[in-house]
Amino acid sequence: MTRTPPTSPRKPSKAESPVDGGVLYDDTGTDEDETTEILEGSSSPSPADVANVAGIEWNESPVATPGLKGAEVIQAFVKHLPNQPGVYRMINEAGDVLYVGKARSLKKRVTNYAQGRGHSNRITRMIAQTANMEFVTTRTETEALLLEANLIKRLKPRFNVLMRDDKSFPYILVTADHEAPAIFKHRGARSRKGSYFGPFASAGAVGRTINALQRAFLLRTCTDSVYESRTRPCLLYQIKRCAGPCTGEIDAEGYARLVSEAKDFLSGRSQTVKAQLSRAMQDASEDLDFERAAVYRDRLSALSHVQSHQGINPQTVEEADVFAIHHDAGMACIQVFFFRTGQNWGNRAYFPKADPSLAPGEILGAFIGQFYDDKPTPRMILVSNDFEDRPLLAEALSVRMERKVTISEPQRGEKRELVDQVLSNAREAHGRHLAETASQARLLEGLAETFALPRPPRRIEVYDNSHIMGTNAVGGMIVAGPEGFVKNQYRKFNIKSTDITPGDDFGMMREVMQRRFSRLIKDHGEEGPNQPDSADDADTDAAAQAGMPAWPDLVLIDGGKGQMSAVRKILEELGIAGKITAIGVAKGMDREAGRERFFVEGKPDFTLPPRDPVLYFVQRLRDEAHRFAIGTHRARRKKEMIKNPLDEIGGIGPSRKRALLHHFGTAKAVSRAGVDDLIKVEGISEAVAELIYNHFHEDKR
């Protein structure tokens, strides 16, 4: 038995209708992103979930291979495989996915692994560790490519090329669900009805562009609730950043023209918009209406400001993403530039995890497939290196976007100049990152020498607590390693224990340590950081693929003897005290930076010389933990301040809460209402009315 393909072609999870070069994406706001909705519900989605989202039926493999490993287990599977396209997974004894690959013919591809000849060291290691395989057949190789990229991104197999920074890109949103559309910065699922423009490389680029567009088109940036409550124009109207539709300073028809002009400009028709404004300015000047002419002059100046700050603006490329890779010293850097409406909308550098033996084209092709797994694709993609699956990837992206997408390696002309400039940026980013990594390695070696660690730490965890008089108490954990801070490993701990006296820092630290390391033992056993990894430590390539270990080599605590006593007590109770190196970092006299005292078990406390690089490094780690803990505490405190009493009632979701507030006006009025009054609200049954009434009248029952 093999996995069966779907009966209908795979469709995108939601419609994205490109306008004028694919820059403008209209969304009805009625459908959620199916992939996000299904896969974000679990921290580790199963392959079956991923396949189902891709429109492919998933069934368990029927082949049993007890006691077999390596090429033998692969040979056992080959006998049952069809000559069909599909995706295969190679799995080790622990059930971890080692590799995900796609094939035009599953039987032929997997047979190559079983023969055991002509493989690189990387593939040989992968085969040796394989204890099981899983397969899914697809109708076409295009479907297989899409599913492969999806699975790699979700499962993060150690022998694949992996994107390590997958933060979503910001967009500009012009809303369409209000009589006076607003312009906002937007990140995440496009669930609100409106027009989306982007992507932009950074939130800062979006903010600067919106500020300039405000001066040029006078669109509002206030929320709908603020708009409804205005009785006189706000400051933005006074400084000519908004047309003032909230108080009727501009009529609906005039504001609609401004919105249309803004959309035209963002959609690539910038020259048309500028020509219209120029004519309007000339007409006003000829009518001797110099005040109106000055308004058009200022708007033209703002538009010119937008375009002049976009960096390199090509003449023949309206919409494209440009990828260039620089591969040297065992590390790859991929630089991406975004061009929309003929303007450079920013760039970003990526450092994917990849085996050093892979060719630059192989890394680039795998990276692009994962990059567009959850992002809209432009009509044109330019690359610095050709790769084997380029035509297939272009076809797959075209199927997903329901329009033609081209991927090409230009050889001459302006497009080649663009690629060369992006490649130059990739080289510079690679050099900077290599220098930073080398500096980080020296600091980690110094840290190991200073605190007598057996080796430079690969994973450092730093803990800090934050609260105000014991309220909204949180603990924060930040993680650092050979490549700096690893922000996707940060964790926050809302202090839950009712036995802790408010403001008891020692009790809070005990709870954080108990929860953190109890979970670590449950998920990864009690081996601890000093045990050998699943990969051979002597194999540098395998160690590089292993990534960030689960167990910390070093734990830093922001605190002195009291905090360290609480930490050591918990570690002893869990039976891992001898496996974890925990060090306290206490502020010096008068809490002065540079005079910190360090508390290490079995040694008297000590300080480091004021200009010691290791001291600066520890201060940076401690300050980052402090920043993260304070930020988490402020977010929790803000949430508590705006919390609605209706949120505490089970069974009252957003729809019922909205209906209650529309009917009664405020949550306080709801709390005073009787059961008979509550029943009159649409969607509130007698049972729910009783539930609401009893919640607010517990002491009267």
C-alpha cells in the first residue's frame, strides 16, 4: 500500500488576486489562512497535518522493518515503491526525521540510496542512521516539490537545507471595510478586508513609507473606534498629515479620490499620479489659488521623497525578488532584495543551515522553495546561481499563485547588474557575519576558561524575573550560542503558584527552574549537556547539522546567594545538580555596572577586571534577559489593565461578547442586568443568561 494522491488539484489556501504586476493583493477577509490555522495549533505539527493542508491524503507505511538499519532498511522499502512522483522521509531510531526529499520516481530515487555507491560523506552518514522511512505519492513532481518544501519547513530535518530566520514580512494595508479607509502597517494572516502592498524588508521601511504617504495622500491612520469618537479634527489634520474625514473636513467623494490615488501609486502607477498632481498644481496656480497649489506642491514633494529613498530603482524591472548566494568558509549567506512598483522595498540577509559540501545552487534552490511556502510570489525571480529544479520550482510557484512565475539567472543587461549588486551585498553580509561569529567564538572560549567549563558552551540560558510589588510576576529565559542570541528559543513563565508571597524573588526563581527543567527532563531525558550528542562530536559536519542542543551547558541567574540557593535546591531535587553549571551574577556595590560579583558552587564569590571582555559579554547576556523579562511583564500588565470582565466567563466567545456590548454598552451594564434582560440579546439562550448572571452575582446566590 502507498499513499494516494488527491482527486482534485491542490489549490492555494486563499485567493490572492494580483493587480498591475502582482503588487496589490485584494482579500475578502472571510477566509483564514488554512495552513496557518492548522499548523500553528501545535508546536510540532505532524506530517499528516502538513500533507492534508497541501491537499494530499496521508496513510501510514505498511512495511515493517524490525531490527534493520541503514541500507538494509532502505532495500526493504524499495520493493514496495511505485514509479510515481512523491515525497520520502528518512527517520532514525528515535523517530526523528533526518531528511525529506522529493522524487520524480520514488522507486528509482530510493534505489540510489540502497545501492550505497558514490555518496558524499553527508549522505553516507544519513543512510547509516536511517531506521525507517515514510512515503507519500503525488500526481505530479510539482506537487511533490511543494509538499517537500512544506515538510522541510515544519519538521526541520537535520540533513536538509534549513531556513533559520522565518519571521513574517510586514505589508502596507489600505482597509476596505470602512466608509473612510485607513492605512496601516500589517504583519501576519491577511484576515482583514482590504488591499495589501508589499512585502517590505523591515517594519522600519513600512513606517517610513507610511509617513511619506500620509503627507502625499492625507489618509487616516487612526483606529475605527477613535474615528467614530472624534468631534473635532486631531493634530494630524492640523499638521497636514490627514484630510480629516472623521469630522467632515473632506467629503466622502474627495477622500475616495485620495484613497484611489494612494492605491495607484502603490500599485506601480506612480508616474500617472505625479502627472495628475502636477496638472492640478498648475491649474490652481493659473486660477491664482496659490494656497491650493501649495498643497499639491507639498504632496508632489512627499511622493518624490518616497521614491528617492528607495535605493537602487531599476528602469526595466517592475516587480521582482532578487536572490544571490555567497558560499565560503563552510557558511552560506543568501541576500534577498524586493522590488515592487519599480522601487527597492528593502532587503534581508539569511544564513541557512546547510552541509558545507553542498553546491551554492543546491542551497539556493532549496532555500527559495521554503521561502515561498507561505508568502505571495512575484511574477519574476532573479537568481545568481542556476539550480537543477529551477524550471520545476517555477512551475510549482505558478500553480500556487495561479499565474505565471519565472525564475531566471540573467546573463547581461540591467537584470544582471541587479543580481551583481545583490551578490555584492551578500558577500559583505557574509564577511560581517563571519567576523561576528569568530568574535563570539573567542568570547565563548574566554567564558569557558574564566568559569572552568569543560568546553566552550554551545547553549547558554539566562534567567531573570520581573514584577511590580509581586503583581503580574513573570520569569524570562533567553538563550545564546555560537551565533549570538537565539530568539526563537526564548521562553516566558507566568508565575502561577499561589503559595509564593508577592514579591518573593527566590520563590519565583524556584518555580521557573522547576517548570523549565522538569519539562526538559520529560522531553529529552536526564542525560544532561555533558553527555555525547546523537551526532558524533568528532565529526564537525555532523555537529554543525545538530544545531542548538536542548540542554544548556551554562545557566546564568540574575541574582546572588539567595537566588543561587533556590536554583541549586531545585536542581538537586530533580537529580541534575551535577550535570548543570549554574552561576549567579549579582550587581556590585551601588548596583554599578562593571562591579558584578559571580557565585559559583564550591568557590568563593569573585569579580572580574573592569575591562575584561568576558565581563562585557556576561553583562550583555544579563541585560538581554532583563530586557526580555521587563518587556514580558509590561505586556502582561497591559493585558490585565484592558481585560474585559466578560473574558472570564466560560462559553462567552467574541461573537457573544460583541452582542452583549452592543446591547448594553459596557461590561458594567451587563453585570447589572437580570436574566430576563440578558435573554433579549441575540445569541444568548436562557442557560447562557443564567451563566452570565451567576458569574456576576456569586455572593447573592
